[in-house]
Amino acid sequence: MMYHNPVLLKESIDGLNIKPDGIYVDVTFGGGGHSKEILSRLNTYGKLFAFDQDEDAKQNSIDDERFTLIPQNFRYIKRYLRFYGVRKVDGVLADLGVSSHQFDKAERGFSTRFDADLDMRMNQSGKLSAFEVVNFYDEQKLSDVLFQYGELRNARAIAKKIVETRTEQKIKTSFELKQILSEFVPKAVEHKIFAQIFQGIRIEVNQEIEALKEFLLQIPEILNEEGRLSVIAYHSLEDRLVKRFIRNGLFEGEQEKDFFGNITVPMKKVGKMIIPTLQEIKENNRARSAKLRIATLK
């Protein structure tokens, strides 16, 4: 489990209500922790498909006839399942965000702890990196990214400082970026603010919000009756989208009512939101912000 220590392992897999001969999808394979738990609950007729766009995840592929690893972004879930002849599945698991491996591998540029090239690509063959966002986005677009995805109140001032600095010399590394923005980061909340800045840039680089929306919209189409969706989110942007989609099938606004005042919502929640125990947080600090939501077809 050194690659990535799976969060809410038992709870998220329990939430799938595994049928031993069912077909399941783990759309965030990573270190394979959740996938191995799903496989342990399947019989010889069960199948598991896993998605991961990160090249590094291939090293964790599981040697099991019931298992197939698809090296793609989960936003293409329906397309690639159909490629394998699968139109309906019994459950889908998503453990969103950045894996421990991605954070801990310094050269990937995800962590505020290491000095590395501005990269932050989950798909290492992707064209857009943090370097392009920081050095070539105009001030307004950069401000929007930091405000919407980093949830930074002073996003305009931060964007202005970046643009002023890069006119003299390109910003190439994470520590250069931190040094440039140090005036906006009080020592008492240094880690929190830099984490928000990096989060905003990373989400833009990987189109994480767009990918999540596209993924969720496909779920009602691919789930069997009584099929389950189990999603672990780590920040409010993702969790709000998941919560709203489960509640009313939309990401913004409200569903239109029919003549009788009823609304048609494709999914319904199963139980209450689940968070890690204090013991799990103590053993795995990255579990501290996790929220698990489970849903099924209505």
C-alpha cells in the first residue's frame, strides 16, 4: 500500500453492495487498493474494469483474469466500456483527487513540499501543464482559475503578481512560484494557502471539474437496476457536485417540475454521507477531508 493507502476502503466497497458475479468499475485505480478489495468479493464469474490515466498506475496492474486496466480518463467511461462489450455494470467506485504517489513523487510537481518543474499533469502525455497555466494564461483567466478552483478571495491580486513577475522571467518551478507569492501567504496559514493555490492550478491543468461532471452524467446510463455509485471526494468543489447530482441530477439550478409538481431525478442517495473515523485519520492523515457518498438508480 506504499503507492496509495486507500481511504474509507471497507465503507466505500460495502457501499457498492457487491454481487459476487457482477460487473464493477474502479475509475481511479491508482495503487489498486480499492480494486483488490472489490476482486476479493467477486467469484470466478465477476468482472472488474479499472481506469487510470496516469502511466505510473500501470505498474500496479493486477494479474487476474477477472481484471482489466484501461489507461484512460474516467470521463470516457461509457465509450471504453463499450469497446470491451460492456453496456451495463453493477457498481462504480470513484476515489477522486490526487493519489499519495502523485503527491509524494517530487518531480510530478503536485506537492508544495518539493521544488520541481511546474507540471501537475495526471496524464503525463497531456499537453497542458502548470507551466502553461502560470506563464501564458491572461490575468483574468488566471484569476478565475484561482478563485473558482482554489477558492482564494485574493485571486485577483495573486494573478496580477504572477503576470507582473513573468514579464521579466518565466516562472519555472514550484518553489519559484511560492517565493513570488510569499507576500500573500501569512506564516500561520502558509500550508493551507499554498495548497489552495496549487489545487486551483492542478484542477485547471487536469480539467478535473469538467471530467467529473461528464463522468457523473454517464452513470445513470451505465448502471443496472439497483446498481450503486460510491464516490469519495476530498474538497468542497467535488463534493458539492456529487451531492447536487445525486439530489437532483443537475450541477446548477433546480429540476423543472411536471404538470403535477413532480421532478424526475435519475438517482437517490443510499444512507448518509460517511467520513473516516478518528483512528483512520490518525493512521492516514490524507483521509482527514474525505467524504463518501453512495447512490443508486431511482
